[in-house]
Amino acid sequence: MRIKLVGVVAPAARLDPVIADRVRLQAGDMDDGPHLLVHPQCHLSDGHFAGDDEARERAFLDVANDPHFDALWIARGGYGSCRIAERVLSQLNNYAREKVYLGYSDAGFLLAGLYAKGCRVAHGPMMADLARPGGEAAIQRALDWLNTADAATLEPSLRPGVPAVAFNMVVLSHLLGTSLEPDLSDHVLMLEEVSEYLYAIDRTMFHLTAHPAIQRVAGIRLGRVSDILPNDPDFARSEEDIVQDWCARAKIPYLGRADIGHDADNKIVPFGGIPG
């Protein structure tokens, strides 16, 4: 399906209107590229959130349930998706199940639940990534994937017929055991993290690898773990050491690194992988 109209919503934190305008201009420069409609809710402000829970829920459903939209692009992360995810998922119609959903970070709560319902979702750049160094490339990658599913936008370790998913570590840890948890059996699981202490990553990996849902994956790949917070005393083990250790304890294959993370180089991972 060729994606022509993309709706943008902010289920967590607020999107800067200047960023939205710049992304629309970038999309407008593409030949036959997708048309972007940014929901006004993206620019609301209610403390940390882009509007209260009801406003964010309503905006998501406005786009998801509207047959005119081919895709829903999540504007940015932050925090808040888990507060509306279950109510959103309970109100989706058949049009919502035909769309493509793109986002990452805090949006993982919604992506997980959508994937569990059989929707087409992907972990990849969001509008707010334009503010990162080199952010124009991240936005173009998302637009190219939405426009033509360009293979050059994809995480390079993906293989046809091999199912895969990607999540922020803490987000995945927090959604396990909830109604949002998808079946990850035989999937390659890619994990990334940002702004955490190494000991917190160690603790999160204990929980992930101890959970039956994760013990059924085909293996784990580690994306980038960026902006690690300083600790005194030094943890003295790298993020890769930590992940390899917990994978070995749980007898989950460690498959190497993945080209995903909270940065402009974040590649796209369609949940379920790419066709065989």
C-alpha cells in the first residue's frame, strides 16, 4: 500500500510547532512524498504532557480510526503513552488495523499493544528527532520508509522471514505482564536505552531475561546505550558486558549489536521483520 496521508499525534510530551513546520517543509520537498497532517493536540501543554490523558487519547483515535489516513506517525517520546494505551487499544476500529504506525522510545507501549492486535508497526524516527544533531537524516529516513518502504532505511541485520522487534529496555520491562505484552516467541529482540545508570541497565536486564516472554525470543541484539549517567563508584562493566552476561545466564543467544538508538542514526525495524 502506498502511504499518501500521514497523521501525526503526540501521546506523551508536547511537540514544538517550529519542529512540525520544518518537518512539513522537508516532506514537501519530496517528489510524490506523503502528505503530513499534524493534529493540533501535538502542541497542547498540560504539565509534562501534550494535553491531558483524554485529549491525547482522543487525538490518537481521531487519526487511527479515520479511513482517510494511511499511517500514524508518533511525534515524540517523553512519558505518557502507557497512561492512554489500554483505552486507545480498546476503541480501535477496522480502519485502525489497516494503518502503519511509526515511533519508538515511550511509544513502545502503544507499538507493543498494536502489534499484539495484529497491526503493522515499526520502531523508527519521530518528528522530534529533527532537533538532534543530524536530525534531517533521521526525518528523511522515516519519510522514505513511509513513502516507499525503502530498504535502505532498515536496520541492516534484518533478514527476510526472520521476525524482529525493537524496544527501549525500560519501556519493554515495564509493559511485560500487562495487557500490552505481545507474543515475542522466535523474534530477534533489539534493545536500546538512553540516560540511565549502568546499574539500572543491569537491573532491567535481570528482569527482562528472567521473564518467560523474553526467554522465548530467538536472540537479543543490543542497540546504542547513550548518555549513560555517571556513577560513583564506577560500575566497571560496559553495557555490552551487562547484556551478554544476562543473556548467558538465561541461555538466550546474544546476537551482537543493532543500529538503533536515541539518535539520528536510528534505523527502522518493522515489527515482525521483513517479508521472506
